[in-house]
Amino acid sequence: MSSWPVVELREVAEVSSGDGAPQDAAVFGGTGTPFIRAGSLALLLDGTTEAQLELIPETEAQKRRMRTYPAHTVVFAKSGMSCTKGLIYELKGPAHIVNHLAALECGRELHSRFLLRWLQINSPARLIANPSYPSIRISDIRSDVILLPPLAEQKRIAAMLDAAEDLRAKRRESIKLLDALVESVFFEMFGDPATNPMSWRRRKLGEATLIEAPMVDPTEAEYRQLLHYGPDRIEPNTGELLPAVTAEEDELISGKFLCSPGEVLYSKIRPYLNKVAIVRDVCLCSADVYPIRPDASALTKEYLAVLLRSRAFLDYAAGFSRRANIPKLNRKQFAGYPAPLPPLDLQRRFAAVFDSIERQKDLMRTHLAELDTLFASLQQRAFNGEL
């Protein structure tokens, strides 16, 4: 274990929260200082720049006495469901922040990148007092503790972890580029499904697919061995199934679907309407996901999967709502989509390209998983003073 001192955050950082969000849209302009909301964190961590967020002109900020936080301030959500997600972000430049965020401005003894990495492994979410009403008090953040190596050691640790994170980011970006390649090949071979520039014959999806009925056959023991997917277990746009949970005893109820390899999972409700995946192994999916079996004489699973992720189909799906403010697609609406169906031999040529790209993605996912394991090990060893 490390012999580094343990200090309270209040000793090495100024801890505060931001300002109330302006309610008048006219406050925001085309120039000014970025305004960061709790919902901005996920966007910023996914590559959105601060300049792409809402901007508040200096005159408006002064009128409202809004505080400007300097670059390298570390921020995270302190109230609402956002504070349960453990999203930590370091400002790249000056910004205003909403009062749902906590802001930590490092003093001379604390390096901001070290603080960010520390908070990633020691999530502020652990300070939530009541999970039913998630919030983190500023006083609890101030009294939280951190290991404090010498500043030079903090910078060395942060640089090492940043380098490891860069490798993970590059691998994730490579996977995204392969996903973009699939979409590009699809549009090159078939054209935009919305305009159907190659005049492929259109056919209602219900005539070329079957949405499976609820499962009833597995025994309880078999049921518990199956992996269970809901819409939140499908990565948007990539077709990747995230690690799933094993069905629990209290889930032995009707309304689940038994899915077979070759079927396509499609989420029928927002905010998951563009989540599509091809089933590789027998699994369960929730009633919020349709398992779709394509008619092999008219449709390949690969063509169907990319078609269902297209903007044309997403726009079609988003136009339906069975209940106010809850857009979803029922079976009849799904079946009614007039899908352009290219010749099967052309679809099969696309399927070959699709499968080749998927094999490359599998290799990259394996490498990414190894990098994730390495990164977690580096974090633990770094903060234990073992590196």
C-alpha cells in the first residue's frame, strides 16, 4: 500500500456548484462562453466540443452574475439521476456550469488529471445518501478524501493513465469507423431507402419477416441459464450486444421472447428506436424488443439489420405513438413499412462484406476488452503506489 498522505478534498481544491440555468432561450447566442448542463457531460465525453454547446454572451452572464469556471476545472453531476452515472469531465476552456453540477478547482498541490482519474475509480456516486432521491451534498464532497502523492508523481500517474485511455479511445474509434464503413457500403450498393434511387421493388416488411411470439417452452432451469437482453443492452448503431444479465427467478413470466441465431432484435420504443442487433446465440429479450425472423427467400438478416438502422426507417418509426410522448412501433406499424428489396444475390454480396467487417470488429472488441482490463489494473496499481 502507498504511504502517501490522505487529505480531504477541501484542503486541495475549491468545491462549489454552478448557477441556475437561464429559462429564457433568448439569453443564449451565437457567441460567448459555453454553458454546461448535467446532460452535456455524456455529449462532451463522447466527443462534442464545448464550443458546440449553448453559448452565453458576456453581457448576459454579467447581468445574471454567472460565475465563469476556468479550464481544468473537474465537474460531475451532484443531483438527479445524472449523479448515479459517474460521469467525470475536465473543462477544456472557461465555461459556465449549471447548479446540478459540482465543480472542483484544483489548488497548487493537486493536478486536475490526477483528480479526474481518482474520481473515475472512486466514483462520487458512492456519496449518494438516498438512492431513491439521488443527490450529493457539497459538504460531503468537500469532506471526501483523496490520496495525495507529490505533484510530480500525480502528473506521471495521470500521463500514464491518459496514454492507456488514448489507446482505448483509438480502438473505439476504429470500431466506429468500421460501422460507418458498413453504412457506406450499404448506401453505395442499394441507395438511400428513403428515396430508393435504384427503383427496387418495395414490399411491406410484414410480408418478408415474422415477429416471434412470446416464449413458453424452456424449463425454469433452462430459462435461468439464458442471457437476457433489453433495449438498454443493445449498442446504438453498431449492432453490438452489450453484456447481458441472466434471467432471475422472478422473471419467469410471460411476455419474454426466446430468440434464435439469425434473428434480428429491434427495439420498438424510444429512446431506443435505432437499436438493432443480430442474434448470435439463443437468448431472451424483453417485451420492449421485437425478435424478427427474415424470410430467407426475400431478405437477408444483414440487409434487414442495416435497413432498420437507417434514417429512413428511423423517421418512419418515430412518427408513431400509441400513447402521448411515448413513440413506439407496434407490430402492424412495423409490418406496414414499405421496404425496398434489392435482388437476393445482391443482398448476399452485401452480407459477405458485412460479415467480413464484423469479423474485424470482433477482433477489435477483443483487443478493446484486453485494453479495458489493462486500464483497470493500471488504475488500481497506480493509486496503490505500485507503479
